[in-house]
Amino acid sequence: MTNKELLYIEDALGHETFMKTCSCKASEQLKDVTLSSYVKELEGQHTALFNKFLNLL
């Protein structure tokens, strides 16, 4: 894997970590149960994407 590819994966991992954190905080603050549940699903999707990028290493 080239240095440029490694930098891309590192950047993608950072983005997914940020999105997971934001989703987690948002789902805790939302009062609408349906919307909160949807945001928790998004958190799971970002966790899965993070793991996929991590497995590339």
C-alpha cells in the first residue's frame, strides 16, 4: 500500500470516528424516539464503516 493510500485511510478513519461521535451525542439529546432510533442506526453504520477501513490495514 502506498503512502498516499495510507493517508487516505487515516483520513477516512478520522471522519468515521467524528461521525460516530456526533451520532452518539445527537441520539442521546433527541427527544423524538423515532428520530433517536434512526440516528443510533447511523451510528452503527459509521462504526461498521470504521471497521471496514481499519481492516484494510
